[in-house]
Amino acid sequence: MQFSPDLREPVLSGSINLTYRLWTRPKVKVGGRYRVESGWIAVDDVELVPFGSVTDADVRRCGEVDREQLRARTAHAGPVHDDTLVYRIEFHAVAER
């Protein structure tokens, strides 16, 4: 799973454990393990939700300062409005594969 360079260390340290993705279909599955730079994450939950359902707590878990910054990062594949369906992916860092 790809993360921006500035997010990789916090993902692997466990301080980021949630991400939102604008995908046409899910590209990860619950229980799957995925390489992130020099480490691994395991996916705990995948859910398709409208972006408008993102909470302030979700924003913090994603490592962003506010909802609009999260929206901008999520919009790498197209515009994200409050009614845009995005994948909400919970995960945790794992020591090794």
C-alpha cells in the first residue's frame, strides 16, 4: 500500500492507523499484509463510506491537521466531495511479514 513519504514513518510507528482512498474497487483486503517502505501493515477493516462521514478523530488518526488537508490527500485520483464514496481503511503496523 502506498503512503506519501512524510507519512511512512508515522504509519510504521503506529501513530497513523487509518487512511481513506479514492479507488474504483478495493485494493486491499481485511487480514492482508502490505509492505510500506521498510515495514509492513496489516489491514483490520475496509469500508466504503461517503467522505462527509469523516470525523475529527478520523482526521487525527490519518495524521492530518484538518479535514480539508485529508480531502486534498484523498483526492489524488479525482475530486472528493462530501458525498463521494471513499474506502475507509483501518490498519496496524506489524513487526514483520
